Amino acid sequence: MKLDILHALNAERAARRAVVIVTDVASGEQRLVKAADMARDPLKETVEKRLRMAKSGMEETAQGRVFLTVHVPSPQLVITGAVHISQTLAPVGQLLGYDVTIVDPRTAFASIERFPDVKVIAEWPDVALPPLNVDHYTAFVALTHDPKIDDPALKHALARDCFYIGALGSKKTHAKRVARLKEAGLSDADIARIHAPIGLPIGAVSPAEIAVAIMGEITQRLRMKSEKAEAA
């Protein structure tokens, strides 16, 4: 690998941005495709497919046979609310490779005893969230039902381009949430990014089943094309 490509690769990885190294199998020539440039790349569809899979591999293209080396940041799952749903959602997220953090200022809920193997921050969102570097590779879930916790957390997530943002609550509860967020200055386009009611419509009733529905919807957003995920 040429030194300039290596330096660029390290810079993109340090900034938690996806990047792909395209190697021409016949010639050995390499080029680096940054996330910001993928929409204009001649192998756009192939590169995007590999990114959604998060897997390197060989591809036959109109330009010949190429090997795509995929570098995708480890996904994060940030949950506001150390509730019963979180007790299933957190370990399932970990099993799927997410770096999971739970934020809840209510120390009666946010305890090591209830979440022995999960990072738990017993602080308000305005204190807890900025150091977490919430970004495009973050799934954000609001579960407290408390506007004093969930609303500022959702505003933070919407400002940081999370690939998934979901909030627990009925349609009536979400309508009230929408009104509060609009009053706080958020646009209709911003608010429309919130998945509510949260989770895939699988008829979930128990906290554990709701957690499965949420994780299913997160996976759908991560792995499918946006238009297909919206239509599903």
C-alpha cells in the first residue's frame, strides 16, 4: 500500500468515517474511496453494497476484477433509559457487535446490579452524551418516557446524523413529543427521522419482545438501502 493511501486511510478511520480500498486484481493498483466521495464513484453500487455488508471481498465489475477492503467504524448503540426493555436490548446489541451505552440520571435504575456488563452513565443527557462522540454509525434509542430526559437526548442525536433514532411511546405520546420538539425549534424533516412507535411491527408485547423489535429495526436501517428500509 502506498504511503499516501495509508495516511488517508488512518485519518478516515480515526475520524470514524467509512472508507474502502479498491484494488485492481490484474494490475495491483489501489485507490481509496472516502465516504464523502462514494456517490460519485464509478463503482458506487458495488462499494455501497459492501459497506452495508461491512465485509471485504472480490467483485467482478465493468472495470475488471477488483478486491474491496472495507473499513467501517464499529457501531454504537446509545440508550436513554435504564428500563426493563434495556435489560434485553443492551446484551442483544452487544451480541451483534455494538458498543452499548445506557444513559439515565435516575440512579435507582442506572445501576451496575441491573446492568452488570454494560457501560451505564448516571448523568443527564447534556452531560453524558457529548463525550460519547455520537455519529453516523450510532443507533440512538430513547426509552424513558420522561421528556426531561428523552427530549434533549433526541435533539442531540438528530444533530449528530445518527443512522437510526427511535423513541418509545404510543402515537398519542409521540404527537405530544413532536409538538414539544417543534416548539424547541426542530424542523419537520428532523422530527420525521425519529422512528415512533419504535421497532418493527411484530406484535411485541413484553419488554424482551419489544427489545427484539427495536434491534430488528436497527439492523434493517444499518444493512438495507434507505428506500428499501422505508418501504419494509
